[in-house]
Amino acid sequence: MLDFDTAQARLAACAPRPAAHDTLPLDQLAGRVLARDIIAARDLPPADNSAMDGYAVRRADIPGSDTPLPIQQRCFAGHAPEPLQPGQAIRLFTGSLIPDGADTVIMQEDTHEDERGVTFLRIPKAAGTHIRRQGEDMQKGRVILARGSLVEAGAIAMLAAQGFTQAAVTPRVRVGVLSTGDELVAPGQPLPPAGIYNSNTPMLAALCRRLGAEPTLLCHAPDDTGAIASALEALCSACDLVLSVGGVSVGEKDLIKPVIESMGGALDLWRVRMKPGKPVALAHLQGKPLVGLPGNPVSAFVVFTLLVSPLIRGMQGRHTVYPPTRRGMIAQAGTLGGERDDFLRVQAHPQAQGVPQLEPHPQQSSGAQASLAWAHGLARIPAGARLQSGAEVDWYAFSDWLA
């Protein structure tokens, strides 16, 4: 068995980098990955402007607290102000351009205006208050979004603020899913006495979509080498990455490994020192990476989260394939590590100070599917560890690792 970290690194390293790109409009960019650096076309702000509703003045012109300055002009955002005359003030609003000659904005809450002008109730100690300087947000010619960045709402706002209407992004990774097993029945169909509903395929499709990949082809094959080979042939032709689920252990009906080998596939790893999820296979078939996942839904979910998601991020061209690993305090007394690294389904409860408390689900069986919807992430218990209540451990938040 490979240790977990080596297996994770090996899967991530086999990701083929995208060689093409799509150019999409702003309203279709969310969840995609930039294929090129974005260079600022202009300074933002394009000119000095007011950060507040208030009055533009020369700091040196501000008189005593009882003496008003006459108001030269009222200038709204989108209008060009006059040059500021000595000894006067210009009424501004948030976003108004700073007049030539002004060096300070006094916010309206610190002023009193009447027919004589504006009186200042609080005077700043230095010039420059409440002014947004040209280019302080983005500077023309600078990289503002790096290639490999995931495009979310904030990035779309930056692109729009620069006047861009489109951007180049990497193609969606097309993922094929093959479930195997005579016992599996599609949801909605009559369930025979020995049958179980296939929850792996819709779960894996949803996980792919959550990562921004496209579940292009979903197949099921009975425990038959010919049917499995035909399905793999179709999946490799249509997809960039193939996930098989089930049939990768050592039973008589575990046929994925021998079928891959019979089709000329190269098996790179088989079995990982992790729980749940030991039976994992990585192969290449027709030039496409193929990951064989264990058949238990919890095991498949855990392996996808920790081993497959970095592979998909690499295939998307992301510059960060490993999300952060957090720290938490295990709440279960006497937690023991076994022969493999154990990944417990946990909820994270924030504390007033320090790291969150990690509460393990009471049922850690690989068949306990309800724990997946309950959990916030996975706490890693190293092999052979003996942890007391309150011990700190690494944990993998689903909000980080499935995004």
C-alpha cells in the first residue's frame, strides 16, 4: 500500500495541463479557470476621487471652528469639478472627482452648512483624508488576475470595472463515471430483493459539478469483463478523465483492474494506506487518466475529495491544486489511529479562542451515507496515533476541498 501523501501527490502529478482555451462573456465566466493573465487596461480609480460625501478643501485653508468657508460649487459623481479657488470649498459626493487645488475631503458628518457656507466641526491633522488615489486599486499594465485563478464574483467585478466583456478560460474537464455491480439499480426503478440503489453515480456527478467539471457520460456495467471493457472504451473516447466506482478490490467480481490491464492500460498505483478508501487504482488508458474508486459510497466520497479533486484542479489548469489544510481540536477522548491514516467525518464548532472543536460523527462505517450530509469535513488521525481529547489534528474542510 502507498502512504496517503504519496498517493495524493502521484494523482495530482499525472494531470494533463489544458492545451486549449474558450473565450466566454462575463455572464458565463463564473466557476471557470483563467487560461491567461489579465492585465489592467486602465488605472482604477482612473483619477483621484472622494471616498465620502463631504467637502473638498485645501487643508491649509481651513479656518477656525467658528468661521465658515464659502461653497464654490456642488459637484456630483460623473461631473467635472471646477478648480478649487483659495479659501473656498466644493461640495462633493462619494465618487466625485477631486478638484485641482484640493488636497483633503472633510466628510459631511464633521461639518455644518448654512447660508454663510460650511463650518468644520472636526479638522483632520494632515492633508489627504478621504481621497481615493488614482491607481490605488489597480494599475494599468499590471497583472490583476493570474492565469489559473478560479473566476468568482469578485473577479468578474474586476473584469467589468476594467471594461472587459470576455476572458479566456480553460475548457471544462469532461469526466466519465462508470459504476459496476450486478446489485446496483438506478433510482426510480423497481428494487429486487438483493438489489441496492446506485447512489455513487449521482453523488460523483454532483461532486464533479461542484468543482466546475462536467460529468459528460455516466455508465453502468454489470460484473462482466466484456461489458466493463465496452463501457471503458466509450468513456475514454468521450471524456478527459474516467472514474470507475467499485470492482477495484480483490474479490472474484472485482474486475476493473484485470480489464484495464487487458486493454493495455498502465496501472500506476493500487491500494492506499487510508481509511476509508484503501482500494484505489490509478491507471492510464488510451492516454486518459482513470481512477478506480472503492464501491462503498462513503469511501468513494472521501477518495474523490482527497485524491481526485487535486487531479481535477490540475487538469483545469488551476495554480493551486491543494486547498489549505486546517487545524482543529478533536473532541473525542481516546481517539486511536489504526494501521492506516483514518479520515473521520466531523463537524467543526468554532470556539471563543483557538481552533474549532471537531466532533466526529457517531457512525464512522464506510456504509454510513447519512454522515456525509452531516459532516463539515474530514479529520486526519495518523496511523498509530494515540490522541487525548483536546489534541489538535489536521482536517480537510469540504468547503475548501470541493471547490
